[in-house]
Amino acid sequence: MNPLNLTAALAAIIFGAGVVAGVLGVALGLGGGIFLVPFLSLVLGFPLKSAAAISLATVIATSSAVTAQRAGNQLINLRVGMVLEAATTVGSLLGGITAQVVAESVLQRLFGVVAIAVAAVVLARVNKRNVILDPTVDPGRLGGRFYEEESGGMVTYRVKRLPVAVVASFVAGNVSSLLGIGGGIIKVPVLNAWCGVPLRAAAATSAFMIGVTATAGAVIYYGRGQIVPVLAAAAVLGVQVGSWGGMRFGQRAPTMWLKLLMAALLFVVSVLMFVRASH
């Protein structure tokens, strides 16, 4: 087979996978990497480090698109995002270095453990929300307000347990670079479950942060030649296309459905990663 044809076919497959990853990743606030990395690794047989490198490239592009789209609707909490980004970036730099010396099977098991732990946290809070429906309530220094279609009006929230979010952001940055998943897999559930941030606001704020996080880790992968530009470009284009649909779906779908879908997908990904690691 002509190598050019093979490359074109592979790029088309990765583009399609990127579209799906963009829809689900943006709607749930986890970033497309949580779906793209397992697909590249389990279905197409990419080494996990190469899959993570391609995924980080998509995370950078997606963060820019989502941030631009949501900047005007008050979902992004810029104050919280800036506070947490320093810890996330330090963790990301450390993760990018660690990934070069850790065995692939260990990374796959780590991916599985993180995914199933986050799924359990999401299910435990499937019927709980952090919104305050009284628009006159003071959100505090780090809290915020935004219009929510599900509630049909402005909702308010307060940010609690900021030190927990800082520690989680450091861990998220490390896991992001190790696994190429953007860090939202940890930050969104932690902000929602323990820090009082509604799921939609947590997802948008995470999308704002993950671009910087991914850049720190991607630089190390790129320096080691682990990013294939053609395939990374195909994935980026696919995720960009999918992200627009994901934003619309995420705004309209009930919060409980989003949480159930998130937990189900995380459980599936966890099982697949453990199966892959055992072979």
C-alpha cells in the first residue's frame, strides 16, 4: 500500500475520532483526551506516550476555542482559574519529565485508576447541585453568577475549600502530562464535588486552564520527537469541529444526564485501560 494513502486514511480516522472526542470532552468538561488517548492506544495501537503527545496538541487548540466561545457568558471563573493555574503548570512540567521514564503499562493502570475514582465521585453527587437560585446572594470573593438555561435564570455559587482545589490542580497537571488528558478529569469533579462550583462553571473554567497546562507538557513531548505533526493536525481539526457541538449539547442537557454520561464513559475507559495493561 502507498504510504501516502495509508497516512491519509489514518489521518481521516483520527479526524473522525477527534470530532467525537471534541463533542463529549467539551460537553462534560473533561477535555477530549480522556476519549482520544484510549482510542489511539487501544484501537489504533499507538504507544501511550505518542497518543498522549497528540492528545495534548488537541487540548491546546480546544482550550482556545472553548474559552473564546464562553468568555462572554460568565461561565468561566477567571479568578479561580488564575489561582489554580500556577499549581497546575508546575504539576504539568513534572509530569512531562516523569512520563519519559515510567513504563507504559504503569501509565495505563494509572489512567484506569484515575478514571474509575473520578467516576465514583461523580456518581456519589449525581443528584446534588451547587447553585443558589437567589440572585441577590453575595457570591464572595471567588464565587460567581451565570445564566443557566436549565434553571431559567441567573444562578449564584460560592467557592469553598480552595486549598483542596490547589492540591487537586497540581495532581491534575501531573496526570495531564503523563497521560495526555488535559487535567479536566480531576479538576472538574473536584471543583464540583468539594469546592462548591456548579458543573457547567467548573467545566468552562477547566477549559480555560487546560490550554496552559497542556502547553507545558507538550513542549517536552515535542522536544523528544513524540508528536507526529500530520496526525496531530488531523486530531486538532476533528476536536475543534466537535467542540462546537459539544458546547451546545452541554448548555442544553440536564446536569444529571451529563454526570451519568460522564461516569459511564469513565468506567468504560477504566476497564479498557486495565485490559490493555494486562497484555
